[in-house]
Amino acid sequence: MISSKSYITKSKKSINDDLRREFIKSSTDETFKKLCARLKLDDEILMKYTSKLETTSCELKNCSKCKGLDKCKNEVNGHVYYPIVEKDYLEFIYKPCKYFKENAIKNTTTFFETPKILRNASLSNVVIEKQRGEILKYIKDFLKKKVNNEECKGLYLSGSFGSGKSYLLSALLNELSNKGFRTVNVYYPSLLKRLKASFNEYNYDEVLDEIMTSDILLLDDIGAENNSPWARDEVLGTILQYRMDNDLSTFFTSNFTIEELEKVLSETSKGVDEIKARRIVERIKYLTIELTLISDNKRK
């Protein structure tokens, strides 16, 4: 009888042999060969990424014959799925082409209390990794539908601290701004402080109106604020009701799932109000689909 250890060893060898054959076959293509040479990594490492490198090779060929963004054949318009060397492994990003850079419109996103790194967030700098696969697919589909004026729900993105939730959605908003949409990116906990400070000033209504009426809105880090009946019902409730009534695309990031957020919103210094919290959550559910991102802390 063959031991399980021997079976696993033989299986691994078989997989490696298959990878090697596929890599050797792909290396007969000149573009693929030049790409691998440029990366300066051993074949033993490169062959693990054969399929992804083939995608890059194909997109580079598309670029060599491309005459402009309207002729782009790549998965993400104006970008190449490109490998970046990180020590002894590869990460893949969407790298903008020359036509995209030439035609990019100045980012006109309105930011409220948003950190500088998020103001400059770009899809071209987003690292492609397994944990982000479903979210990146959503972003690609959303961009395509929005540009074609098709119906598309926003996203409630929950998950672990420092996983890159805010960066991903800020990059999406900046991309939409480049395409001519009126976008607003809000760090929600700080916004509430700003609104409260300006409550008796003329700009309170002005700020709230800009947030409510924008084509695309991101409320970043919802649930991290000091919750109060005013913040929940007068500010958040008003924003969400308007956007729901007018079918405006709305995004959220949070360290809480929607179910957990309902409990957070129900508790204030005035007591517990589950009904009003549920009303808010029902509006969020109407406006979005929920995805979760669990990943290593990128802030370390």
C-alpha cells in the first residue's frame, strides 16, 4: 500500500511537472518571454504565475496595436494587468496606459475630512490578491454599468481593520470622478463633528445638500462615530432617505457587518431604539449589496 505521504509527494511532483510544461509552452511566445526576462526571477517562481503572466502578455499585445481608449480590448479600460516583483513573489496591479494618462480628467471628488492617501487613491495602484477577487470583480462591473447608465447598486464593504476597504472604494470614486461623475468622499465620524460645529451657520445645509445630491457618495467608517439620535436620525437618516428616493449610488465602509451595525446604531446615550436603527439599516440594504474583506493589516 502506498502511504498518504508518498501519495501527496507524487501529487505535488505531478502538479509541478504540469506547471513547468505549461510555462515552457508559454515561453515560446516572444512577448511572454520578454516579460519574464524583465522580471528577473527564477523560472521556478515564474511558472507559478503562468496563467496570470499569459494574461499580461495578451494585454501587452493589445496595447501594442491600440490607437486610443475607445479601441481598448483589455479587461479594465486604459489599464494593463501587470506584475510587480515583491521579494520572491509577484503581485499584480492594473497599470494605466499612456492614453489613459493623456485623457484623464482632473479628479473633482469633493472630500470631507478624508486622509491624503485616500484622496490620491488609484485603481492602478490596487494590489490584486485572492481576498479581493470578488470585490475587484464588483468594481469592474460597477464601472462598466455606471458608464453605460445601467442600474447598479452601491456597496457596503465590511471587514477587518487596515484591510484596504477605504482605499479600494476611494480609488473607485476617483475613477468615477475622472469619468465625469460628481463624487463625494466622506470620513463619516469627522463629518458629524464638523456638521455639529457648524449647526448654527449657513454652511450646514450647504454641506448636507452636497453630500445628499452627489452622483456617487462614499460614507467611510460608518459605525465608528459617537452615535446619537441626532447623528442617526437627522443626519444619516436624511442623507439615506434622499439617496434612496432618487436612486443615487451610495457606498459604505465599516468594521461592522450590516447586522452588527444595526445593534451599534440602536444604542445611544438616550437609550436603545431598535426600530429607528432598523429603519436606517433597511435604507442601507436598499441602496447596497454587502461584501466582506478579511485581509492582513496594510497599515503596519
